[in-house]
Amino acid sequence: MSFTAQELELMNRQLPVWVEASKVRSAYGKTASYIPELAKAPQHALGIHMIDTSGQAVSAGDCGLAFTMQSISKVFTLILALMDNGEEAVFQKVGMEPTGDNFNSMLKLELVRPGIPFNPLINAGAIAISSLIHGRNSAEKSSRILAFFQSLASNDTLTYDMDVYKSESDTANLNRSMAYLLKDNGVLEGQVEDVLDVYFRHCSVQVTCSDLARMALVLANNGTDPVTGVSLIPRRYVQIAKTFMITCGMYNASGEFAIQVGLPAKSGVSGGILTMVPGRLGIGVIGPALNSKGNSIAGVHLLETLSRELDWSLF
Ligand code: DON
């Protein structure tokens, strides 16, 4: 369904005002610094791009800013792993439950048997998913992932930010230790360093809000790009991905986000958020300053405002 004339009028009038009101929140957050390259992002930026099923787009703020997908990429590697292996094989390696822990925690990998990650959107789960992507070697797996992202974004120029990739790969002691633990638990296939390379690469794919919005639109439309009419993902896998986005997409703030915004969403530590109004809109947001849970502080505030003003909650 397209934007209504009323919504468009409201957006044109109010969206820049709402963006400015949310932008001030960025003063209370911090850019991620555990991946040193991410700390260079503009702390006070905030941008949004929305696209409806007829291809009509609305944007505001710093929507031209380029940033890396980080954890947002995990939604799409999960989908590709499901397409490559089917549901049964994937859910032998990762669970379906939220953790209530930080995204990079490995606490439960040791505490709760059989030692598989609780879900595919925490770091441990996404690393396990990387090892399930088909390909003869890590380069082929990575190029299949990139090509999939390009088709979903309808943008064949999408590529890696190599500075961020290198920065993460050079400093990822925690993810490395987690991956070795997963290998020992029998969760990872293949060489640990190869699996990690696939993971770091998909986290470092560079996008703008319009790329995220277009990818989200495919999910909003149950796997078919409504603009081109091309079917890219089986509906069942979109359903699984959207359910994880509701229960785990904003990490241990997913419950609060479901109450305040009420839409499937996925955040990344670069400050990006991908969300959607199912059946209607794909939405991409960037605001690099993060709150204590690792979600964009201004981005979450802006989505809370939009959901309230436009009555977007699914619940
Ligand atoms: O593995 C990491 O820590 C990052 N590449 C991705 C983490 C992330 O985006 C968590 N999001 N809020």
C-alpha cells in the first residue's frame, strides 16, 4: 500500500521537525569504539529514508551518510542460510529464543547445554550462521552474501568498507574467543578464521538509509520486491526473519522497542536501524550515537515518534 495523500502531507510538514527533535538525543549517546574505525562516525548525525510499495520515497536529515551494516546484515545472512540449508539444518545450530544478555555475550554458551547460540541475531548465532552459507571457500561464501545483499537493495554497487573490516578483524578478540568456543561445542563447520572472515565482511558492507529501506521493503512485502516484481526470498523465511526481529532485533531492548514502536527491526553498532511497516513501507535510519544497549539513541527516539504519530504499531 502506498503513502496516503494525508501521510505525505504530514511527512513533508513534520518529518524534518521530528528529525531535529530526535537529533538532540544524540548528545546522550556515544559512537561505538570497540571497533576503532566506528568511533570516527559523526556523533550528531540523524537520517531516515522510507519507501512504499509503489516505490515512492520520503527522506529527511543526514540520509546520504554511508555506514556499515554491522548486525543488520545478520537478518539477511540468516535468510541466505535458510535458503541454502532449510529450516531443520539451521535450527540444529542456533536456537529461537532471546537471551536478555548483551549482543556479544558468551555467558549462555557455556551455561546452557547443548552450547548452541540462543538465536541467530546475537554475535555467536550470526557467526554460526556464517559457517552455514554455501560456497567452496570463504571468498565464495562472501561473494554470494554480497550479491544477495545487492539484489535485495537493488544496488549492484554495494561493497565493503575495508577500513571498518580491517579495524574489526584486527580487534575482535571477543568474537574470536566465542568462535573458538563454538567450534569446540561442535557448532561451527570449517576453519574458525575462515568463518570469522565471512562474518567480518558481511558486517562491513557499506550502505545508506535508502539501501536499508529498499532491503526492508522486500521483507515488508513478504520476499518479493514490489518495485521490480522479482521474488527474492520464500515467504516462510521472511516470516522467520521478521519474528526474530521482533523478539531479538534490538537485543536486550527488544521488549521495550516492541512496546514503544511495535515494528520488526534490526539495529547495528554503526547506528543503523532497518525496520518496516509490514505490507506498506521499508525504512532505513542512521544515527551513530548509541544508547547503553548498543542501539541508535536518536534513531530509536525518531521511530518512537513516527510510530506514535502515524499509528504504526502492529499490536
Ligand atoms: O561483531 C560485532 O561486534 C559487530 N560486527 C556487530 C555488532 C552489532 O552490530 C551489534 N549491534 N547492535
